Amino acid sequence: MVKKASVYENVTRQFNKAADLMGLDTDIRKILAKTTNEISINFPVEMDDGHIEMFAGYRVQHNSVLGPYKGGLRYHPKVDLDEVRALATWMTWKSAIVDIPYGGAKGGIQIDPFKYSISELEHITRRFTFALRQYIGPEYDIPAPDVNTNSQIMAWILDTYLSTIPPKERHCSIHVVTGKPVESGGSLGRNKATGQGVVFCIEEWAKDNNFDLNGATYTVQGFGNVGSWAARLLKPHGAKLIAVEDITGAIHNTKGLDPDNLTEFVKEHGGVANYPDSKKIDHKTFLSTEADIFIPAALEGVITGETAPLLNVKLVAEGANGPTNIMGDEILQKRGIHLIPDILCNAGGVMVSYFEWLQNKRSEYWELEEVDAKLHKKITMAYKRVRDTAKKFNTDWRTAAYIVALTRLEKVYKERGIFP
């Protein structure tokens, strides 16, 4: 039996492929192939009934040559150091691709958040923040929401962190996290930013391929923040959502599923299962559904050597991080299925996090139209850089995206040199 590659092994193979093709400087390659810091924290929390539980939390800081570390925090039972290491590395590439002054980081707690009360989640979050406080900071490492975390959790992190620093520094440190509630210094447009970026990329792909989104069909895997927003933002284009899958199951309707109604249903019922006017289907049937566009917006490792042959679409737009492994990539390329890679397609979140960070630093407040316009400009520029690089190197889009990122990082290292 062949051992399944870990998420980080997949990242490493993608990195090596791009580095080989572009001829990345050997010394700089050594630097970028390693993470800078890897923090593991085991911490106790008292539960509502008085008993103590121990939790494992992580923060990995990959590289900061472009600016402060930046990356989300996720709460999930499968969080481990390997996964967080991979996600932190992707964040470095992502920031470089979209040309923002951030490095890459990621973190999380190994926990099923749905098994705990709101009070317990608050205590877990605050205790983890207290333990992590020396490793984060508004100009050093800035967490943000990720899988199973949200603006409320960011508000708890903010409040806890501010409580640990001198009072005179608190007013100028609210940018220690992004993705905060708007009332606590968050940015308009941050909640929908990742999904918005996915749709902006799909729009550019449609222009390049003379494809009419009006009447197009699409499927979405994962109907949380990213998947639901991408679906809702595609609706005005006249595109039709025909199948959705999440942790509760998969549903299908050839006549279309209303993204807005489905979003409200999921908020109330916790998942897409049993949504009215839909047919229940299994995982294999979901992946085999004929559509124009597939948006994987859940977790890693969905499109593999086993599942890639099932897809019956023209485009895969990766809303999640790492949904396609190396074998899946190879099969998609052989089958002629277009792909917008994760480190480009879902970069809207980190871009609007950057906008929020700037607004906090400058004591400014941007209207939604300004946020959306800036996001559209930056992500379309990044899209075109990746497209042009794919043509220049005659390679696939994922490798091209890596080359765009590595080229920028290589240039900075060569300009600055290595101390001492």
C-alpha cells in the first residue's frame, strides 16, 4: 500500500517543481524550504462543569522577509503541526503573489468546536491567546479567522491580547488581529472577502475564455463562509448552483438551489442536509455532477488521484487551501480541466485583512465600495501575473503562481542579502 503524502509533503513537491522550472537560486531555495518558527502549546482550560481539559495549539511562522507574519487560526479536530506548517508556507506564497507586505504564518487548536459551549470556547480562545501572546503582535504576527473561527473569536483574542500590554499601547495595537467585528475595528467587506476574491478570479477566467457566466452551472463543496459567499456573489451573474456538499451531506437540484436561502438554512440547521426542494446524493455522485465550475471550499486533499477522474467540469476554482494534491493536479491537466490555484483564488481574505490592518494603523474607515474596488484591482493584477507567467514558462497555473511568488521573494533576498 502506497503511503499517502502529508499536506506539507504536497506543498514541498509543488515548491520543488516551481523552483526547478524557474531555476531558483540554490541558497534562497534553502531558506524558503524551511519554516522560521514552530510553536506548540499545551494548555489547560476549566470547563463549565468544573473539570479540566488539556488542549494542543500551534502557530507556525514560515517567512517574514516581505513583512510581518500573517495567517489565520483554525479550530478543527485534525489540526496538527504538519497541516499548520503547510498552511503557513502557502500564506508566504499567497502574500507574495498578490503583492502585499506580509510573510506567512498559520495556527490552530486541535478541537471540535461544536462539542463546546460558547462560554467554553471563549475560555479556550482566551487561554490560548494568553499562552501565545509573546509570539504575536500588531507589527510582528497578525492572526485572522480560518476554518471554524470567526469575528467573535477574533474579538476575544483582541481583548485578551490588549489586556496583557501597557494601557498606553492599547489604542495603537488593535491591528494585532484582523477579521474583527466592524464595531471593534474590523473592515467592511472582510467577511465576504475570500468568496469575493474567488468570484473576481472566475470573472477574469470567463473573460479570457469567452465564457458566459449567465446560465452557467456550478457546484460548491463546503458551505461555510467562503463557499456560501462565493455562491451568493455568483448569483447576480445568472449562474446556477446545482449541487452542494458539506459535513452533513450532499444535495442536488438541476433547477437550481438558491444560495441566499441555503445560507439562512445552514445557519439555522447547521448544514445543507435536508434542505427543502433538493435531492440527497452521495459523495461520489456529488463529485461526478456535470457542471461548468466546481468550487472546493472545504479542507485539503479533496481532489486526488482517486477523485479527479470523477469531476465533470470545465473549471476548478479553489476556495479552500490545498484541495488538490499532486496526483489530482496531473489528472486535471491531462483532462484539460482549467484550474485557478488556491494561493491566487482564495487570496481575497488576506488582501482585505491587509486593508483592515492599514485602516487600523491609520485610524481610517473605508466604505465598502472602496474596499471592493481595491480588492478587485489587486486580485485581477495578480491573476494576470499568474496567467502571463503560465504562458512564459509553458506550465500549469499552480506552478506559475508559485513562480510569481518565488520570483518576488528571490529578488528581495538578493537585494537585502543575508546577515551577517
